[in-house]
Amino acid sequence: RATMADDFLSSKDALINSFQTALQNLGFSVLSTDVATSSKGNSVLVLILSDGFVVARANSGSKYVGFDIHLWASIHRLEEVKQVLLDVVKSSESSTYHIIAGGMRGHPSWKSD
């Protein structure tokens, strides 16, 4: 959960590009993205990564964005991912909870994760 800047939901393409670029700058491969926006201005963004996925649910009225971050590889990088996502939405505050699961069997790094 995080608060977001007023202009965060201004453009669907900018929204996708901001998250995609931030994750790629961390070295993650973004395989696919999709975003859906309701008539009330709320958005859900999904980014499929080679190492997991990120879902961002944004409510423009309450300046709220919730992130679901699931990494089945590179689990040790969770805090990095969290911080870069908070930077994208220009959040000044956040709260978190964690559900920890092991790596995905068969992924090249599953034994070390």
C-alpha cells in the first residue's frame, strides 16, 4: 500500500512505461504488460517478468496504489523492487506485509532461492 502523486494515472502508456523501465533498470526481463482502466479512473497494471510478476492496483480518488509482488526467483531482491515501485509512484509513505514462498522448481535459480 502506498500513496501516489496526483499525476500518476495521467496516461496509460506512461503508466506502463514507467513501471517497465524501472524494473528493466534493475535487470528484470519484462515479458508482458497489460493495463485496464475503469470509467471511474481506477487502474490495474500487470507486469509479467521472467522472475515473477507485479500487479499494481491504483485508485486515483484516494491516491492509493497497492502492489502485489511475487518473485519466484531473485527473492532476495524484493526490497529493491518495492523501493523502485514506490519511487515510480512518488510515494511519501507505504505499509507492507510479506508472504514468503520458495523459488519455482525448474527455474535456473530455484536452488539458491
